[in-house]
Amino acid sequence: MDIVQIPTYLIDEDTDQPRYQFDEDSLQELMNSIAELGLLSPIKVRTTKDGRYKIIYGNRRYKACSTLGKPTIPCIVSDVTDELEIYLEQIAENLTREGFSPIEEADAFNKLLKDPKFSSSTKYLSSKLGKPESYIKNKCDLLKFSNAVKKLIVSGTEIRKDKLTELQVLPLKDLPIEYRDSLALMVARDELSVSDVKKIAKLFKDRDISDNTKAKLLYKSGYELIETWSVFEQNRAERSKQAEAKAATKADKADKRSPEQPPTEANSAAAASLTEPAKGLSSDPEHQSGNESTHQSTARLVSEPVKEAASNVVTEVLIDSTLQRLLATLPSYSALSDEVLRSYEDIYDNDKESFHASVKLLVDNLEKHLEQWKKVQKLTQDQDQIAAAEAINH
């Protein structure tokens, strides 16, 4: 491949090329190297209609040579004219260079996928660039974040204050926008590990936590959110244990009843026997008309209690399951220690209003539950007393 010296003034930068961020310190280092040793690696250009040349790759080297006042630059002249092939070559070249930022990559991939001039597919880019499809999709997901967040995203995996790695931000990419950017900025500020970010993302994806509570959690620091996640998981595990214990108790009770005839079969048999013609009543047609009212009365006496009993069973099951779900989610009572009560003093002044609002919300909900279940308690006791009195009268 021939290398030719082209006058610097005839070379134009490609403003549409994938790389647009240039670190001043690294550019100065390159200038020092070129001033001492010369340009060791030529740039690649293509010809334009007006007899000039446009850079395919090597913008940084061109900037350094131009700043140093070099009259000519060693170039490789390409005869490729297809815009897609040129852009793919620019990306491939920059992927081998240091300083090509994740956001520059994301913008380049997104341009190839969305720009009508290219209209490529993820599968096609994967085959041409030798990158997995998941790699390209993850890069494009970085563009979901605001500019304030994108400016902090850097290459590598080292966690630094006020900087973000791809691994730190990707767990947050699917969160609603009202949480996503705020949490990303908090992660950068508090230098949170990837595992901690995943816990916080899980917390904000949980459907059992209301949007109002999530909005309040945004005022916490990263470390406070991790503590909140830990407490939430402990409470969840405790509720799960309680639910399993109750389920096991119910199963034991069911096993003890299993040798007996199922109530539904007994009710069916009883109903069937009662609706048959009573012994001593003639089945002769002459007597059937006289006994018809007796049969109808008997059937009505049987069917109405059966229907009422079935209705009561359904009601009891529904109300019992509602009660059991509430008990499963409600932790066992334990008095707050003095240490817990004193920890209120550690709450920041600007967080105390939120704390009081949360306490009020809790107390209001508990009072509503208490009022409702007191009514249930009285209602069921009254029903039991009425049933007992009717049994005595019969």
C-alpha cells in the first residue's frame, strides 16, 4: 500500500466521523512524540471532487501535525466511495485506539442503525465489526441517559469519583426516567460498586414498593439505599418464612381431615336422600299429585340450606385468605429499642419532613386496618351467637 506525502492544507477533517472527543493532555503527548520522532503511522484519506482529500481515520494525528505546522503529512489514499464501508472502517480503526469513549461508540452504532443513509441491522454490524450483538445493544442503551450522565461515562472498569463505567450504569438502563438519571448521578458521586448498583436497581424495580416511596428514596445517599435494600430483603424473607409456616399448618390440618368423607360429597348424598320420595309415601300416580306439594316443600327445605352453606363456605374462605395474606405481610410485633428511637437524631434536617410523612402514612394505614378488622371481629362473633341460639331452639 503506497504512502504519499500530501500538503497539509489540502486535507480536510471528516466532521461526521465517529470520534469527536479529544483529550487535550493525550493530544499534547502525541505532538511531543511527533516533534521528536516524526509521524510513525500515516493517516488514511480519500479524494473529493474538488481535488482535495478528506480524512477516513487519523483526525488526531492530523490535528497534531497541523498544530505543529507540518507542511505535509504521510497518507494512504483510499479509492473506497461507499459511505457505509467508509464509516465501518472508521469505527473499526477507532475501536483499536485508546480514548474512543463508550458514548462515541454508542453514537456511531446508533447512527448506523437509525440513519436512513445506512439503515443497518445489529446482526450485520456484529458480523462486520466482529462484536457480539449484545455488545452493540448495550452500547446503544447508554444513550437512554441524559447528557449530564453521558458526560461522566468513561472507558474501563475502574471506579472513580464523579465518573461512571458502563458496568455501573447498565443495571439502571431499564428504570423509568424519573429514577434512572438521578440514581446514575448518585452512583457516580458515591463511587458505588457494580453489585451495589444492581441491588439499588432491584429496589426501584420492585412493584411492591409504591411510586411515592421510591420518590422519597431518591433523597437518600447510595449507602443509605443499600441499607434500605438490606432491610427490605430481610423483611421479605421473614414474611416468606411466616407464609410457609402457615401453609404447612394448613396442610397438616388437611391431612388430618383426609380420612373423612369430603363435606361436598356428604352434602350431595344428604341432599339426594332427602329429595327422594319419603318412605311410607306412595309412589302410585294417584298419590303423586297429593304428594307433589310435600316433595316441593322438602326440596326447598333442603336446597336453600345447602345453597346458604355453600355461600358461607365461599365467604369464609375469601375472608380467611385475606386475613392470612395480611398476617403474612405484617411482621411480628417487637418493641423499638432505645437505640432505634435515639437514631432519629441522626436523620438530616432536610429528611425529617419525609420521615414524618412516612410515619403518618404508616399510622393512617394501620388505623384503617384496625378499624376494619374490629368490624369483622364483631360481625363474626354476632353471627356465631345467632347460629348458637338457633341451634338451641331447634
